[in-house]
Amino acid sequence: MLRVAVVGSGPSGVYAAQTLVQQREVPGVRVDVLDRLPAPYGLVRYGVAPDHEKIKSLQGSLRTVLEDERIRFLGNVEVGGEALPTDRLLELYHAVVYCVGAARDRMLGIPGEELTGVHSATAFVSWYSGHPDAAAEAFDLPGVDAAVVVGAGNVAVDVTRILARGTAELAPTDMPQPALGALAESGLRAVSMVARRGPSQGRFTTKELRELGTLAGVDVRADPAELSLDPVYADPVAAAALPAVARRNLEVLRGWAEAEAEPGGGPRSIALRFYLRPVEILGGPDGRVTGMRFERTAPDGRGGVTGTGVYEDVSAQLVLRSVGYKGVPLAGLPFDSAKGTVPHAAGRVLRAGRASVGEYVAGWIKRGPTGVIGTNRPCAKETVSALLQDAGALARRDLAGDPLDALRAAGLRPVRWPGWLAIEAAEADLGRSLGRRSVKIPDWAGLLGAADSGSA
């Protein structure tokens, strides 16, 4: 029997586990899916916006995989620490597949990022998604009248939408009560989503972009003067050569730019801004953010932009940067700091340029933060294919008993599937007590307390 540990229970980890137990080349594979958190599903639970219920419903598919009798979920198990270093994990299993994602956000690298009220979009998403590591995050929203979101991808669109959406529409979601309450008390009226380059180079999908225009009581505007700076915007021939998503994005933005302003407008507004490069975050004497300074950019004819020396200040009491993610080193694994990934060949971890026997990677830590959720499936299959090619040699090594016993002996308290089901039940009870549907428990103590109530 081949025993494999998959580290990470997000889509890439679950797809790797599924591929391992469903293949027929190597019979009798058993997989333990380990996660640092006591709850499974990774970014599907803690990264997908709570109002995107269709995407969140993917949890049902991941759940079916994790309920397979050949797969065992072990949450609350941190790999790479003193209790469970990577070399010890490899002693307990024939092979280990690391699917640990890319947890660090990129900085803007400009003055003022240390000011109160400046956060990463990652932290904001974790906070409103109920990630236990974000329980202590201080998002002081009642004093916020205007916010700036820096970025032009789907995460930037997500946080812009959540800021502008009315809390009555968020109440039916599983958003934690503290986050919902803070948003309800916010006096936010204006959100500016700002991009350094032009509209044809936006990284958001059309579905996400259009959704901004469906928010009740929210006016969405794009500046026609900024849009027309994009050489493609006014050139039908050039626009026709764009990828379909970029063409559709331009059509949506054009509609907002040409729309007549409604008398009085809505109580909140979203402004989509382009060709503005962040140069400084402005603050008051109390150390709180008061706005951002941008330099107007212009196309350089080579797909990039150049500064024009013209500056504009935008008022804001909240700044969220959404300019990409980067992988974080895992103690004991090699790491390419420039790429933010673990060096590998077709998923085999490389140490000093040579494949490390029994160690593999999949997902963002393998390829970088690219693609959509579905991209993880072929990525995981490639890695599992490499593992199966090595299976004959891997299985020759004898293992000492059940790894779960060793984890417990090391002082770890793994949360098994019944513990996760108890967390689900506790979140459903919490929702009922608040007159809502299931509501996430947003702190470690609450999650582990609920899990303990379901332990066998």
C-alpha cells in the first residue's frame, strides 16, 4: 500500500488526492490530507467572496472527495514547524505533495504604506471571509467615507464590490457577524478602483466586472477621458484583435462611461480609474491615511506605461492594495524567492537541481499565483503522474505504523472529519441564533472548541 500525505486542502490538494485514489496503475493508495486550519477547502472557504454562492458551492464537490474512505482529512496540523518538520513528515509517508498556495501579498513599495488604514486586499478578504488568522485585524470602518482599491484583477473587483454592497444583501451570506456589523456601521460612500495601465489590460473577468453594475443603490462610472487614452479603446480594428474577455470588458466600461448620470445618484458610488500610478499614500498628524497621490501615466507604445509628471490626489480613509500574491517559503523545502515557488520538474521537488525522492508540489506553490480554480486540476494531475511513475521505488520503504499516532505523539491535535462536521453544525447554530443562515466562526478558539465537541 502506498501512503501519501497531501499538505493543503484547497482545490489543488483535493484534486491531487482525488487523482491519487481514482487512478488504477497503483492499487491501494491511501491519502492523508493535512491542513494547518481545522477547516478544509482552502481559498474556496477563505478566499471566495461570501456573496459568490455559485463559486462557493464548489465546496460540495471538494467535500465528496474528502469523504472518500481512502482519504483522511487531518486539520489543525502545521507542517514545517518544530512539531512536524518536513523531513519528519517524509518519514511517516511514502510521498508528500505540497499544495500550500501563495499566502503573501505584494507591496506597492511607496511611502505611507505603514499608515493606519492601509491594508492588503488579502487581509481584507481574510477578515470578511472569517479566516481565524484575521480575527485580530483592525478594520475601523465607521470613520471611512472614501476608499481606494489599487489593482485591476478579480480580487480588486471583489473587495470593491463588498465595500459598496449594502449589508442587507450580505446578511444572507456566511460572512462573520463582526465583519457584517462593521460594514453596516460604515459611512462609506465612494470607492475608487485604480489601475496603473489601461482598460484593455485589466486582469478582471467580464462577469466580475459586470456585477459591479448590478449593486442596488450604487452608481458605477468610468471616465471617458481615461478610457480614450488606451489606443485600443477607439480603434475597432485593434479592439477586434483583443482576447474575447478584454473586448467584453471594454464594452462594459464604455457603457458606464457613456451612461447619463442619474439625478441625485445612489447613496454609494464606484469609480473605475485608469492610467494612474501610485506614488505616495498620504496621512494626517494622527498617523491615519487621508488619501493617495497618483501620477498620470500614458501608453509607451510597447505595452507598458510611462509617467507624465502630472499628479492627482484622491481622498481616502481606507486603502487596499491588490497587486498580486507571492509564495511563502516553507521551512525545510527549497524555495525560489524570485518566483515565489518551490523549484520542481513536472511537480518533483528539486534540491540542488536534482529530484528529491518522495517530495512533490502542486498548485500555486508549484506554478505561481496564476489561473482559476479549474487550473488546479491539470496541474495536480501532472504532479500525480510524476508521483505514480516513482511509486515502485517509493513503496519499497517500510513505514512505522499509522502516521496519525505519530502526529499525536508529537503533541499535535489533528481535527478529523467528525470534528469538521461539528464545526459546520456549530456555524449553523450560530446563524440560527442571529436570524441568519450558517455564519462562520472567525477565531481559532471557537473553531477548535467546536471541533472538540465532535471528536470521537
